[in-house]
Amino acid sequence: MQQDDSLREITERINGWIADREQYPNPLNFILPAYETMWRLVAVTVAHVYRCRGNTLHDIVTAFGQNPTEEQFQSFAEDGQQPSMQAIILEALRLHPPTRHIGRASDVSWWKKLFVPSIEIADIEAVHLSEEYGENTSEFNPMRFCPSHTQGRPDLFAFGHGKLSCIASAWAPMAAAVMVANMIEQMEGASFTLTMGPQIGGRNGWEGWTVENERAGS
């Protein structure tokens, strides 16, 4: 069986970005694991924006990057005919929830545990792909979060629900939006070429995706 050296190669590249190794002994070792979920959200959002390059998503991201305010984040342009940056992030979270299944211990009497499962599982992925969120739920369509389309629709469960929901729900979407906008701006300003693969996200969803720096030739 051939050994996968991907982790070693990535580590070597990351190490090359840090000039003063004595003062900064590879701080990304601490940063990247802590924000792994955030980077996954950023990656899939960037991929969907490029996949939909023929429409207005790119312009919406660029406009938000130039004015990263809460108002711009929530604004639907063209009298509600174009999605907001928030809607783009929410749609990415709907299709790619950070946690697809959430388990909770059942609160039942001890004698009932013989007959009732001790762990209850919430299938977040199945809920997000249900008809509760409109038609063609396997497709990326941020306009499904337009206010005129959301009446009676449940909130996303990407961050859980209720008192045990993730504390990042208040700030993570905005933070991801800023990172997405800056990443796309940097990629286009530095002559990067992105080659798209057939799928987005998941264990096999990045096969065929590459990002090359034309100036560096790598």
C-alpha cells in the first residue's frame, strides 16, 4: 500500500511561510486545527462562487469585500433579485453543514434505558436536503434564503439548535464571508489559476481541484 505523503508535503510548505522559526515556531500548527471547520466553510463557498462564475455571485462577493459591513452582508441587491453575501454563506452551510449528525444523550428514567436508545441522533444533512428548504435542494441556490422565500421555513441547523447550539453561530458566517471575499480578491490579484473538479466538499469532493500561481509556476 502506497503511503500518502500529503500531510508531510503540506507541513513543509507551511513551514516555508514562516521566516523567524525561533520567534514563531510554526504557529499555524495551533491556528489551523482550531479553525478547521471555518476553513472548510470558506473552501466550499469559494468553490461554489467559482462554479457559478457565469452569474452575479462573484460580483456580490467583490462588493462585500469592498464594504464588509453588516448591512452589506445582509443586503439583497437589485430589489431582492440578487442574493446577499449572507445568503451565499447560509447556502454553503446548508449543503455542507460542519456536523452532519448530532448525538445527544437521552434523558429517560434508568429502567427505560433497557428499551429506549441512550443516544438520539439528529440527521442535520437530511433535514437540510429536505423539501422544507424549497425545490432542488441538492443544488446551490442562495436565493432560497431571500426573505420572500423563507416564510414558514425552519432555520438552519448547521450550528445545532437550542441551548446547546454552537456559540460560533453569531459571528462565524460574517467571519467566513470576510475570508471568502479576501481570498477571491487575493487569488485574482496574484495571477492564480483555479481548476475546478467535478464535485465540491466531502471526502472525495476536492479531487480534480487545483490552484496554481502562474508567476511562480507551481
